[in-house]
Amino acid sequence: MMNNETISSVKEIKCVILNDKTEICLIDHYDISISFISEGKTISNLPIDYPSADYGGGSLYLSPTGSYLLFAYYSRLSQEAFILFKISDCNLLAVYEWPYSWGEAANYIFSQDEKLLIQSLPKDRTLWNWKWYVEQGCYQLDKDGVLFFVFGYINILDIENMVMSQHEIRIYPSEAAENFSERSWNPFIPLKLTDPNTLKISMPWGDETLVLPLMETLVFGI
């Protein structure tokens, strides 16, 4: 059982193990289902509706005490989604569904007390260069007319109240970023909760520390 670790949709995890050694496995060769398996025998099986926007793959992740199961999946069209299940007697009850949203290489982490599920969602997992974005017009201007990019989002599910909040990550490039931008980026955002109120994220230029609750807009300069 994983404990306060990040799961990424880049590396698929098809089976997880409960404390009593029961396996929970994702079967997605053709149709999609999640099965409980004990001593080689299937105890229960839950079919999952095939996503309307296609299916590229998925992973399973257990919350710290094994009370919840996260099924995180993605399409072949740069979209990420998940279903959060409550585990009860080798059965699954869907308690929250996050539909496909544009982005790639999502990462997830539960808080240790299982009150929060945090998702990082980069807009694009491909090699990234902000000068190219400027040339292609892939930028925005804020209310003061200053250029910025939307790098991605931190989405936080309040599991107790089943309420999701979305926090936009903005990057403001500067002239000092000219040399930095010569390197392409691979913009994954691994997550780590260093304490109940402190979230560390790994950005292309290094780690950043955020304090919960988060502002609606997270601003970084390079």
C-alpha cells in the first residue's frame, strides 16, 4: 500500500494490494473493469463505462489507509480524468468523478488524513519552449497587458464535502529567461505534502513550495 506518494498517469499501475493481501486490479485490454482478487480467485468485478472520448490507459492508487481507490485515466487526445471510489467489503462505491479535462501527465496525491485528493495537471507534456509559444501566439495578457502562459492547474478535491477547487498556474517570462528558454522543458509536476498545509511541486526550473489553502491563481516568474 502506498503512503503519501505521488501517482502519475505517465507510469501505469494496474494492481494495488490491500493490507489483507487482496489485490485490486484494473483490466482494460478491451472493456474496462476493476476486480478484487484473493488467492487467485476473483471476488467481485466492477465494469467501468468506456469513456466517450476514447481511452488511452489508466492506473489505480490507494489512499494511505486503503479506504479509497483512485482510478486515474487518460484519452489519446491530451485529456485526463479520474473516478474516486470508497472501498467497502471488496466492493467499490463511486463517490466522485472528474470528467476529461485538457492536459497531459497528471499527478495525484492524497493527504495523510485522506481529506484531500490533489491533482496536478500540466497543459502539455511535450518539450516546451516559451519563445516558441510567443512566436505561435500561445500566450495571454493579464489586466495590465503583461504576457503570461498558463502552465497548468492544481486541482484539489475536498473529499469530506466532495467539492473541487481549481488553481491556475501562470508563468511570467522575463528577459532574464532568454538563456533559460534555450532548454526545452518536460513539464511534469510531481507533488509532495511535506506537512498537512505545505505542498511542494516540482517545476522545470526547480521545486516550489505552496501553502494550503491555495490562491485561485498561482504566479511564477522565470
